[in-house]
Amino acid sequence: MNKSNRDIFFEHQAQTSPFPLGIEIERAEGVYMYDAEGKSYMDLISAISVNNLGHRHPKVIQAIKDQIDKYLFVMVYGEMVQKPQVELTKSLLSVLPEQLNCTYFVNSGTEANEAALKLAKRYTGRTELVSFNRSYHGNTHGSLSVSGNEVKKNAFRPMLPEVRFIDFNVEEDLQKITTKTAGVIVEPIQGDAGVRIPSIAYMQALRKRCDEVGAILIFDEIQTGFGRTGKFFAFEHFGVVPDVLTMAKGMAGGMAMGCFVSSQEKMKVLSHDPILGHITTFGGQPVCCAAANAVVNVLKEENLIEASEAKGQLIEDLLKSHPAVKEIRRKGLMFAIDMESFDLVNRVVTKCIERGMITYWFLSTPTAFRLAPPLVITEEEIREACRVILEVIEEEWQK
């Protein structure tokens, strides 16, 4: 096949939109990616909150190399004792509350959410699920069913039955969680809705309501986990602990990895009636687990989480002064930059990418663009990125 890489990408790889970025990346390191012509791009979204430690963190790379020399894959999940899985479990439990003491490793965030929904139904014996308007939990069938963007679901109906949606951060709506509810799935900070941050009182009321009716509270921390918001996990901001915690994206330094965590008492119901109540071939892939263990250890050892709030505040301070910026919603290094129109956002994001600064759109919040830089970004890199972003905003705003 005598075609360029770009030709094959566009003609023979399935596309997810009519307008992919189409940048051919040759290599990446730290906060930078480099295309086939050598042009550098500063990754200000961490590949959508995946590369929290930047690209190719040396300790993650070393962990991957060390595991490759031992074994790649030995058996479907749950049969063999594998040191990378055990070490990762120990590392995760060291940063989680004691109620969350049993891990199940999967391949992605949406798979973790699918499993969490099954666990809620299996454990409670109930069938209703509650989610939130404007939420996003993934694109497989169950995860899409509990996502709050109705337009995204229309082409794939019917969705899962017995899914109820309520408004986020509205305490009165919590009464719609009842004794019929198996599980409530919530992002502690809504990501695709444009970084919507609830009140502490609301999150505590949500926890209380689930306790009152016996519903399983699932926190989807696929975007917010692993230091993104200034805590290891975002639930720490609110003084509540979920019954089930899901994680992925920033977990393994770019390797395909997800996980759901609960109590051993709850998780054991997946092992009987039926046996193999949840099963995955590649979940807990040992090389991915080794990478994830390195990520957890780096976050514990290198003060990156503690430093992220000051870095986030610097970005906010640099960008908020421009009159085209209507609002900045932020927790740690998770941002939504609100502007007056989708047209302006689209031009700003497109021009920033042309100038080597990777920002990005939200799926469901057209008047804002996202920033989620790696936690390793330096003050110098922040100032340079914001200088370019402000230049672009000024140019496009004046048109």
C-alpha cells in the first residue's frame, strides 16, 4: 500500500468526527509532543487528563521495561497471582480510605463504570439507576445510558431501562433517589459539563440520601483522579467516601488501564450466582499495572499534587484578566475557560493548536474550552503557554 501515514489514517482508520486534528506525532516527552516535521506542541490537556505526569515519565518507562523482561500476559483476569497487580493494589490502598479495600482492574474508564453499575444492581437486588443531567460516563452502551447528554444517545436508542436523571448540585432533587434505586453514579466534579463543582453541603447530602435508602453511591473519577484536582482523588475535597470508586485516564501514564474499587464485602457478590459475574481478558494487564504502580508512587513521592493548586492559580490569574474570558471554573489543574460563543472558542482552540498549544473543546459545553496540563508543567512553561493563549484570544476577539 503506497500511501502516506496521513492517507491511511483518513481513508482506512475509522474516524470519530468529520474533523480530526490529523497531527502526525513522532515522539513526546514531558509536556511536549513533536510532529513528523519536528514542530513542537505543548500538551495543555494531558491527552484529555491521561498524562498527568507528562509524556514518558522516566520512572513509568523504567517500570514498563522492567516488567516486559518478566512476562506480558499469563491468564485472564482473576486466576493467577501476579506481582504487578498485587503491588498496584497495595499502592492504591495506601492512598484510599479503609472502606475502599478491594480492587478490580479493567481496561478503560467506561469499562470500570459498566462494572460499577452491574455491582450496584447485583449487590442491592434493585434495578433503577440514577445519574445526573449533563454528566458523562463513557460511550459503551451502559455508560452512555447513564450519561446526561440526550443528543449523543439518540442514534443508539433504546438505552438501558430504568435510568433516572436528576439535576446536579440541587439538593431538592435528591429525594428522587429512593428505595428502588440500586445505584447513583456521579462525577464529583462534572467534566464534560464544563468543570461544574458542587458544594460540600450538596455532596454530603448526596451521601446521606444514599445511606438513607440503601443505594450504592458510585463516584466516577475517571477525569478527576490521580492528582488532577489538587487531591489524589476529588472526593477528598468533600469529606465523603463513595461505596464504589472508578478510575482510569491518569492512572497508568498513557497505558490502557482502568479500575473500580469497593469493599471486599460488596465485591465478593461478583464471584457467585453466577460465577464470573464480571470478567475481562486483558484487565489487570501486568505491564499496565507496573506503569500504574509507578504513577501512584511518583505522585506520592514528588509533591506534584500539593504543587498543583499554585500552578492552577497562576494559570487562572494570567488568563482571567482578558475581557473575552467570561468565567474560569477550576479545581487544581482542571479548567473550563468560558467565552461568549462557540464561534470564538472554536477559533481560539484552532489557532492555539496552529501555534503549538494543544487546548481542546468540551463535548457538551460549546462556549468553553478545556485546559488540563500535566502536573509536571513548570512556571516557565505556564507563562509561555498563557502568553500564546492570550495573544490568540486577543486576535480572535478583535475580529
